[in-house]
Amino acid sequence: MEDDADPRAFAIRSIRSILSEEVMMGVVDLTGWIDIRSETGIQFGRVTFSEAVCLRLEPGGSDDRGASRQA
């Protein structure tokens, strides 16, 4: 089970969820971000949408985020 107590991991999962909906609409906007704030509103981190995914534009690459798909 994933730990919702880790705010950075929660932000990354949230961004990936947002982006998955965007993909279904045919547009992916990586210019956004999620600010991580304490319960009192003090910002202590930020995760950009581009940090949450690995975008491959050429076939054949792979990294630690999952195996590449071959057609």
C-alpha cells in the first residue's frame, strides 16, 4: 500500500492522475505544479508536472519508471 503520509509521493500520484485525464482529451500540459504545504499553509516543497513523468519522444529508451513498449 502506498503511503499517503509522504506528501511528495502523494503529489506525484495526483499529478499522474491529472495527466492521465489530459491524455484522454488529447492534450498533455507539463507546465503545472503542486505546492506542498503544511497544515498551517507554509510551503515546504513543490513538484512540477514534468518531474512526475518521463516523456519519451523517440523509441527504444527506458528508465527506472517502467519498461518501454515495443510495437
